[in-house]
Amino acid sequence: MAIIRPSSDLRNKYNEISEFCNKYNEPVFITKNGTGDLVIISNAEYERLCGKMELHRMLDEALAEVKKGNTKSAAESFANLEKQFGIEVK
């Protein structure tokens, strides 16, 4: 459920907004003169979202490489892992 607060609440009810964002990992939408202006999220939620975007970026990059034909067989990939890390991959 969207929580919408006026910009004055940032000054007057900061602790309440902070507690809500941290407890529920939900954003709080801040309005200025009745119009959407900011979205507040907890630091933990921000880090999670950044990690998710990075994962999507890496997956897009990998899919582009597959489309170009830049792939290796599973056996070759496992052999490289064994060589690089000195472990046996079964």
C-alpha cells in the first residue's frame, strides 16, 4: 500500500518515516504542493534494489555474449574452474 506524505513531514515526522521505511521495506512518497516529488526508502532496501539492478545488468551482458556465440561447453568451463581454483568440480 502506497504511503503518501507531504514534504512538511520530512521535517516534522522524520523519525516516523524512517521507522516505517526500515520496518516494512516499503517506500514513502513525498509530495510538494500536492504533486509527487520524492520517494524515500531505507538504506537496506536501496542496497537490495541496486544489487538487483546489477544482477540484471550482468544477465543482460551474458545473454548478449550467448547471442554472439561467445560460449564454452560445460566441460571446458568446469575444467577452467578446476584449474583456476584448484578444486575438483563433479
